[in-house]
Amino acid sequence: MLEASPATTVNVFDPGHQPALAVDPGDTVVVSSLDAAGYLEPMPSPGAGTATMFPGDFRGHCLTGPIEVRGARPGDTLAITLEALTPGAWGWTVSPAVIDSPVANRLRLGEGPPAWLLWDLDAGAGTGTATSDAAPGIPRYTRSLAPFLGVTGVAPAQAGEHSTIPPRAACGGNIDCRDLVAGTTLYLPVNVPGALLYLGDGHAAQGDGESCGTAIECPMTTRVTLALATGRPLPAIHAHGPAGRITFGFSPDLNEAMGDALDAMVTWLAAIYVVSRAEALALASVAADLRVTQVANGTWGVHAVLPEGALGHL
């Protein structure tokens, strides 16, 4: 098991990082990660804060890794199969997460204090119960859990440190897609020898969009199998899991993000059915969903989903 510790956690992506663990293709590993802020224990009260793995201002998500996959080379595709995701016993949500953001400004929330929810999480029961600023200490909301990792990414090709906040088409990262639950395989392009995979930013539950900038932020224990995939229909980031086939687009412009996600889905459908792109677009139009992944990270996301069985069994 790869535990989250000062020696195994980082808050930037960097192809120069030394691996926290090295595995062979096909290996399964259990990885523990702290919440995005790297809190070492639950907050005693809403917004009170507590000790963190990286004291000081938030620089980036607290991530565990990187994990080297032996034999992975630039141009390969890393297959990351999420076998199980178990949230910790507590979590938090803050709204808005960034005061001076397009969403906060649009909703006229640029002034005044943020609102906090503190969550007690029961992974066995699959539920979370929250207290809020409006009624401190009194459980007020209950949410069914659907855990996933906000950040699953590999090292960029470019040398130096890279922020964990924007998702990147070339290496994934802060995707914040709530459909990447247990049973999903995420495919990422490999940019550097060994791939260097980072995991973290556990979310016990989230709505499409992650509107306020945070989900139910929590520690997470992830069991993941890592392999090198061949013959994939797309060179770019994509996934296949309980939700169906998923493609992604990332851009500061949601129109561009939508176009990229749809373009990739059309390419996938054309490959599956051996048809023209025009016919593949027709199939997408009647069977695929376009969803706003997140509007929280500056580089916004859209994902296209083709549910299993929507066009017959493939």
C-alpha cells in the first residue's frame, strides 16, 4: 500500500519527481490520499481549518505519487482501472471555493464570507450527513455517496513544475468527472518514461459541474490496476466504465471544450461502427450525452457519454 506521507505527497506535477513507488504493468496497488487541501484531520468547526501536509497558502492539490509504471514510454497509453474507491470518515465543501471566479461573480457572491458544509461520511452505508453554517452541530443534509478521484493524471512532457489546478488534454489531472467511479478504466497518454501517475483530490460525491468549486472533499483509499493499453481508438484521454464510453474536452471556452469532447466521441463511434464521421455524428446525436464536467478550474471541462447499450451491445 502506498500511504500518504511527507515522502509520498506533492502539490505540483513535475516530470522530474522521483517515483514514490514503481510497479510493473498489470500490477494492482492500493493508494491512500489526503483531501485536496491536505488536511491531516477533520476541521473542528466550519472554516476553522486544521494542520495540513503543506502549510501556508494553497498551491495545488495534495496528491499521492508519482507512481512509475516500468516500461511505459512516451506515445504509450496508460490504462488506469479503478477497482475500488473508499472515502474517509469526513469531508467538507466550501462555497464559493474561489471568491473572484467567473461563477462567483456571475452569482454575485464576490463579497462576504464563504459558506461551509462539514460532512460525516459512512462508506459502508454509502451516505454522508452534513452540518452547515446555518445550523452548526446539527445534521441538516444527507447525500448518497458516489466516490471518485478529482485528480488522476500523469506527468507532463515539459520540464519543471506544473499547477495541479487546470485539467490537461495531454495528461489528465484535475478532471473532476463524477462518472470516473469504481469499475471505470481511464486511458491517459504517456508523456515521460515511466508515466509518473499522480492520484488524489478525493470526492465522496459531486454534481456535474462542481458549481461552487468544491465537491465533498475527503481523504480516499483507491485500489487501482495499471496497465499499458494497445489498439485504443483514441490517442487522447478517454474512459470506459459503468456510465459507458466517455470522451473529454478542456478549454477556458465551454464551446471549445464541448467541441473537443464531441469530436473525440465521433471519432470513437466511427471506429466502432466503421462508418463516416457524418454518420457517427448522427449516432452521437441520438444516443450520446454532453455534460458539463466542471466549471471550477479556469480550464473548464465537458464530457460526452455514450451509455452502455444505447445503440445495442457493442
